[in-house]
Amino acid sequence: MTVISISSQIGSLGSAITARLAGKLNCTVINREYLFKNYFTDLSDGQRNRLDESSKFYLTEYKNGKSFKDIMLQKVAEECKNADNRNMDIIIQGVGGNAMLNYLNIEHISIRVKDSQENRIRRIRKQNNIDEAAALETINVGDRRSKRFVSTLFEKDINDIENYDLVINTSRVTADEGANLIEAFAAEHHIHKALEAETKNNESMNHQKENVVFKNATEEEFAHILDMYGIEWVYEPKTFPIEWDIAGNIKSAFAPDFYLPRFDMYLELTIMDQKYVTKKNKKLRKVQELYPGTNIKIVYKRDFEELVNRLNGFAGDK
């Protein structure tokens, strides 16, 4: 089951993308009309108008001591749970979906659809048969209300793209392409989540989020061994400056190949000639002198198998 939130600027094809995606996934779409039809079933005309006009009205009591916001959160949480039980997808369009799902601590994919003001004005004019000034005012009012709704109910900024997993610019992407992008993104997300859960259960590191490019085959082999024994690792985690020129620029530094967080240990693998190993040893001593307490070890080729056996022992003691 995947929960997808789609937030869009007015006139940016957000509704068209949502409709196409819902058709592909054959799933429920929770939007503003869905709230009024299924959650707030006995509204007076006055209440409906107030909800349309005022974000703060969602904080007032609806029934049984609960506010409109309370009911909305309760119902969305129930729908997500039911969808999970049936292994069905669900889309929340607008209504502060991303901020709401974060508030409810529900795992989801968050999408933001945006476009240029010029394109948005053109679409609004065509849809409503109005002039450019009226279209611009429609956009400005819509943007202000969307921002106020999310800010008032969830204290978040709807325009902060850091809040979204994927931003779709419909000045370059059609509605069909946008729906295809989200569908592909969701499928890949399923794979990553499965791998993340597997590595968490094994207490090893998930490297799917990082494209690790090793310098040589020995480093890659060592990383595979660490993964095999469930040893968390970070590749080239830190650089230690050890020499500076008169202007304070770094002349020489030492960057260990691996860091093992569980052991608070940096490791430098070496298969080089002895003369280069000697230089590495000098750098290592300099690091220990300048950064006391730093645990760094050089792993020579002949010690490789011995270290693997030690790590195997540590992994078995967990």
C-alpha cells in the first residue's frame, strides 16, 4: 500500500495529474469535495461557506466536542489504515495532505506540482472564460488560501520544496507524464522501503540512498564483507588536514577509507608498495598527534584475513 499526497498550485494541472494517476492505480482520492461528501455529511450552507472561506473555522467544534480538523484527521487515519489492510493505494489531493500525513506520522510519498505564472494564468482564463486580471486575482487568492490553510492547521509552509519528495514542473511535463512519473517513483519507493526494512532487520547499512563508487576492488570486497557480517560502515567519511601553508591553505590531508560507527574506528586499506605505505604511516602518526583520541588503523594486505575473522567474532557477539 502506498499513500501519496499531491499538493499543487492552482492552474498547474494538479487535478489532471491526480485524476490520471488515480485511474492508473484504481484508488481512492481524498480531496476537498471528498471531505464534504464523506466526513462532514450534515453541513449547513453557512458552515460550508465558512469552511470555504476560513481556515480557522476548521478549528471550531463540529460535533461531539471535536473540531472539523479533529474529524478530518481521524477519518484520514482510518482510511489509510483500511487501505493498508486491503493493500490498496490512496491519494490525498490538497487539503494540506503532506502536512497532515506528517502530523499523523503516516508514511507517504509527497508530491508538489507547480508551473509558471504565465501558464497558470492562461489555463485559468481558458477554464473560466475570464480576462487576464481576473485570472491573476484568482491565482493570488487561491495561493494565499492554500498557504493559510496549511499554516493555520499544521504550522507548515506549503511552498517550502524541502517538504516534498518530488516536485513536478508542468511547464515541462504534461499531465500524463506527471502521472507516469509519480507511478514510477512510487514503484521504486516500494523497492527502497523493502531494502531499508531488510537492512534494518539485519542491523546493517542501507546503501541504496548513496551511490558508492570505490577506488579499487579491495575496498569493494571489504565493504561486501562488512555487509555480510552486519557491520555498519561509512565510506570515506572524513578528511583530516595535517599540513597547512603560511596562508592557512591545506597542503596535505589524510582521508581514511572506512569508518565503523559501532567501534568508533577509522580504517585505511592498503595494497600499495612499501614506499607508499611508509608515507601513509607518517600521515597516520600526524593525525594521531593533531587529533588525539582518534582511532585510525591501517589494514595491510597480509592482515586482511585476520581482521575479517575479528569482525566476524564481533558480529557474533551482538
